Amino acid sequence: MQRSSASIAALATALAKAQIELANPEKSLTGTIEPQDGKGNARQFRYAPLSSGLENRAQDARPA
């Protein structure tokens, strides 16, 4: 059981380190959800493209 706890601790440590480097991407796109039954109002939401997180990481990965 201790082996499992050690691996979970290592995973939690790695996740905490990664979260320090992450930034929330700008929500630059808008989506709309139409009601299926034709009743009610359409709902809109904002979201970030999946590629927005890759741009910063690609720049960080380039050799100096």
C-alpha cells in the first residue's frame, strides 16, 4: 500500500508544478445551444480554442 501512496504523492507533486506554469487562455470563441424542442431561448457561451494552450508551450519548448 505504501508504494501506491508514494506514486500518488509523486503525481500530485508533478501536477502542482505543472499548474504553476499554466495560464487561463482567453475565451475568444462563442457557441450557441439551441433548445431541442423549439421552446425557450438559445443559450450562448464563450470558450477558448484547444490550440490556445499549445501556442505558449511551443514557444517555451524552443531552444534558446
